[in-house]
Amino acid sequence: MMFKLSSRSLKNLKGVHPDLVAVVQLAITRTPIDFMVIEGLRTLERQKELVRSGDSRTLNSRHLTGHAVDIVPLTNGKVSWAWPQYYKLAPVIMDCAMELGVSLEWGGDWTTLKDGPHWQLSWGKYNADDMTSRRRKKLPPDVPDDIDVIDVPSPFAQIISAIVALFGRFTK
Ligand SMILES: [Zn+2]
């Protein structure tokens, strides 16, 4: 079975480094278990919140610059926090990175504060302000190469919201 990135995953890949996006796009076509990108680019405000709540220990997160994503396996459509699922997913993602020549690190390999969902481009190869692609291989032809995420609602949804707006004008 081949999986596809959900619209939520695609949305969370906006502003993320193209090499990291490419790895995720390839990985979704190879993974034995479905997964979702729950977070990509992060604001400094949110990072500060995470540090306050103890969910993160750094204000120097690679999420702030689009060099990290959080990926969670899905079991029957539900987010899984079970390590065995992460250990099934991790080698697939790592293989895709190696194939594309992308230097990637997994939070699950960290010795302190293991972070199963976390994937980041290596500091050694990618500076904080560096958004240039340097992967050595193109994505295979069957993998979509762009993530133009459409936030524009469908024409039908636009009509509905126009009606709702009109109706709201009379009721308020
Ligand atoms: Zn993360």
C-alpha cells in the first residue's frame, strides 16, 4: 500500500527547507506505515512557550528556520507515540535521506531527551539561513516535486462562506 501526504502534512511543510521536504515526499511513497507531519516551521513565540512548558530546552531550535520537522506514525489514522512504530519509520526516512544525499539527523538517536518525531537537517551541512537545495539526486518521477499548498477554499466552500457572511449580516 502506498500512502499520500495529507493536506495537513503538506500545510506543515510550508516554509520547510526543500531538501527536507524532498525526503518526506520520498519517504511517504516508501513507508510501510502511514505518517503525518505535525509540525514544521515554528514561530519564536511558540518556541518560547514550549521551553516554558518544558517540552523543549532550546531557543535555538531548527524548527525556527525551517530546518526541522516532526513526523508521527499513524496507526489506524491515529497518532502513535509508541517507540516500536518510530523504529519502523526511522530507517525508511533515513534511507530516503541517504538516497537523496541529504544530511539528516533523527531526534530518536539523541542520547539525552530522545525525540522520536523530530528530524532535522544537520548543522554541519545547513546553516540557519541556508535554504538552498543541495541534494544530489532528483526525486523519482512518481514522487510529486512541489508542495504548492492551496489555502484557497474550493469554489463551493467560497459560495457557502459568502452565503454565511450575507446571512450573518442580517442576523447580527
Ligand atoms: Zn521537532
